[in-house]
Amino acid sequence: MSTVSLGEDLKSLIRNVPGFPKPGIVFRDLTTLFLDGPAFRRTVDWIAAEARTKKAEVLVGIESRGFILAGAAAAQLELPLALARKLGKLPWESVKETYTLEYGISTLEMHRDAVRSGQPVLIVDDLLATGGTAAAAIRLVEKLGGRVVGVVFVVELSFLGGRAPLKGYPVSALVDYTSE
């Protein structure tokens, strides 16, 4: 199955929630996709294929749905899984990166030993909106000495221009929403 047809199949499984987390936003809820075992498996297979193609040695999952996706793909590939978490959630020495969201400001952090110097890293998240979260994750990986070989998303809201902050990095997404 091509990436385009896989994306179109998956789009029908993603719930649209208007007005969440605030008025004017249409939240793309992937939990409905996760409830469909075969579709979830095909999504994870696609992420694993991206990791293999890009020769990633570690997957970084961005909190929180990125944990699910990266974790499943890392387990399938028998690769390490590193976590990019919200501020204050990690128990050990970490590096931090503050960034702007489409509706606020946040901070991500990673443990100092999550990525080795020179290690090829694939960053995984559920959704690309304005690109701020993924750009922060890239900066974290690079602070740790890792080499970002790609950033993958299940959903891209291309009308928000989220690829711009990720310029220079290979970006892939299965499902594209060209308008709200």
C-alpha cells in the first residue's frame, strides 16, 4: 500500500474535535486510530520503515502521543527509545528547551544520557502544527550531540506552515490536512 493510500485510510479513523483545547481549534484525536489494531499496526510499520530507511539508531518520542508511536516502533526495531518530556517530569539530570506552541509557551526536556554524540536519531510525534514542539526536540537532540536524520508525524496540518521551523531536516507525515 502506498503512503498516500495509507494516509487516506487513516484519515477516516481520526476524530475531529472542534473547540478543543480552546475555541477556534479543531483537535485531531488519534486515540480513535489507536483503537483500530490493524490501522495502528500499519502506522507503526510506516514509522519503523522510516527509521530503517534513515538508519536511525534511536527513536525520540515527544510527549505524549509520540511516546506511544515511537515506543511501538522502537520495540519492533529493537532500538532504544528516548523521551522528550514536559518540564518537571524527568527524575535525573536533563537539558531543557523552551518553545512557542500554537496556543501558548512550553518547555521540553530530555535526560542528559538519552542520546549519544553522533548517534542518528529519528524524532516521532503524532501531529505537526506550527512546528515549535518538533523544533525544540531537534534542538534538544543536538544539544546532546545527536544527529537528527528525520522527523515523522502521523498528521500534518500543512495550512499552519509547520515545516518552516524544521527546514533542513527530512520531514514525513502520513495524513495531511490542507485546511482546518
